[in-house]
Amino acid sequence: MAAHDDNLDPDIAQALAQAVDQVDPPAALRDRVLRSVGASPTAPTRSTARLPSWLATAALLVIAAGLSVYSLQLRSRISTLEGELRDAILRADASNTQLADVRRTVSEAQSSIAVLTAPDMARVELAGQTVAPQASGRVFWSRSRGLVFTASNLPALPAMRTYQLWVVTTQGPVSAGLLKPDANGVVNILFNPTGNIPTATLMAVTIEPDGGSSAGPTGAMYLVGSARNL
């Protein structure tokens, strides 16, 4: 036999490798090899267990963009809900105000009816004076239940002025209350005069400074009516 030649021609070596049929190794061979070196046959290799850094960064950017859009949507929804809440509060306040107005009107109407139906109710007619010849008024007075005053065609009030109703008694004038007519000069108001008013002789309406006069009438009389026997 010829001696072994350590310097085998590369072309001959390649030809010998190609002369043998190419056969895929058995699948179990890989597992045996991995176990022989202490590796798990099912453990992922480094190339498959780790995502490329650019892919992880892209995933984070997508998540961040999604969170940003969701945050904007939530802010918009919260703003809308806050607006709806403000509107609901305003509507509730308006409803409460209207309800209070209705209750006050009903209470005043009931009190007025009580005066008009009182056994001791007396009526006083008031006529317009020189400063207001077209004006007229009427007083329904019950010492036990109050006083209802109505008037029409009262002149418009100057700025910072008010009308004041007086009960002129044998001991001097007593204020029954302040009043301001509407744009048509009409008044319909309920008073509850305090104290034990002495016998009345007259009822009158004058114009006084805003807030009324506590010292008696200071302005001209616009309405006057006899109140004898009251």
C-alpha cells in the first residue's frame, strides 16, 4: 500500500466529497449532540431568543403613539362631560329659581286672598292728585291679616326714588311699605304693617328717596284717600 500523503490535492478532496451521496442527518442526531455538550435541545439559540434592537424600538414607538392618541381621546371626552355637567347645573339652578318664584307667587296670592276674605277687611279708594291726575289706587286692609294695595297709571319714578304708602293716623303718619310700579305704572302688592296702628284718617302715596323715609312724608302726595273709621 502506498504511504499516506498528508498533502492531499484540494481538487481531489473536493471531488471525493462530491462523489458521496448527500444525505441529511437524522433529526435525533442534533438532540444527541446538544445533550452531549450539556445544552437543551429545545432551548432557543441567541439568534432566535432576542429581538433586534430596532424592532424593539419600533414596538415601543407604536405603543407610545397609541397611548398618546388614547390620552387625547380621554381628554376630549372629559372636556365634553365637564361642559355637559356645567349645563346641567345651570339648568338645575334655573329650575330652582323658577320653582322659588312660583312658590313665592302662590304664597302671596294665598295671603292676599286671606286679606280679601277677612271679616275685618275694609276698603279705601285713593285718587290721583295734581302731580298724577290719571293715577288711582285701592287699599284692602285687615288689621288681623295685612294690607293689599293696588294702583294704576302711576308716573315713572325718577332715578334713586321710590313710592311709599302711608297710613296717616291721629298720632302721625305710619309707613305701610315701599313700592315700585311696573313699566305701565301698575302695582299689586301685599304688605304686613307692623305694630298696633292707631285709628287711621288718611292713606297716601308719596315719592321718597330710595330706601324710604323714616321721618314721615317728604315728597308730594300722588295718591290720597280717606280712611276714617278704620
